[in-house]
Amino acid sequence: MAEEEVLYFAVAANLSDWEPKRLLEWQREKAGSIEAVHDVPKNELDGGVQPSKRFGVDAAWFRLAVITHNVLSGLKRLALPPELLQARPKRLRFLIFTTPGRLVEHARRTRLRIVRSWNRFTNWLPATRQLPAPQRA
């Protein structure tokens, strides 16, 4: 690059009340942090895999990965213990979603019978109470 060559970069933001210097500092602080957010739906939820040669099918597949990422993020923030706030989808899958159990309906009530011992799941009791579902004693 020659000494007299000047490079121009644009930063688009809706933060009009900020000083330009502060806006550029903020933009440079954000550099590289969004890739970690994109990594989860793309690589861990298979959003980067193209299941078909048709654009619509691939777009729907990616949207499902993004919806799954949003649901998992909401679940972690609303219902799970704080130590699982940074948990990746694989860890949540092995801790929660692959738990064997059976829904049993008896006397107008639906109950979840968990195959493993209840001691493993005592920390999930407060989490289930925080979810917006009807609670019965």
C-alpha cells in the first residue's frame, strides 16, 4: 500500500446521539464477538448444513435452526439454573432432553414418570415452576 493511499470505512448505526469517536470505539469492541453467536446455530444446530439442492428447503432448515437457538436461549434465561446460562446445546441435550420418562394420565391428571432416580432432577423442580405452564399440587 502506498503512503498516499487512504482507506475509507463506513459504520452504519442508529446511535445518532453518540460522538463519532465513541461510536467507532464501540464498533471495534464488537469486532469478532458475533462469530461466537453465529457458531451455535450454524455448527451445533446444523444450520450450516444444506439438506437439499432447493433454496426454499435450505432456507426453512436454517430458520428451524435459528428458532431452536432462540428457544434454547429463552429456556436458559427463564427457567434453568444460572450455571447453565453458558451451556451449549449438546450439554443441554444430554442433561435435559434425552432424559427417559413416561407421561402417565390417571385420575384426570398427567404426570411425568422419570426412569432414573429423582435425586438427579431435584434441581430442575424450580426450573419447571418458572415455566408458563399450569401448575398442580
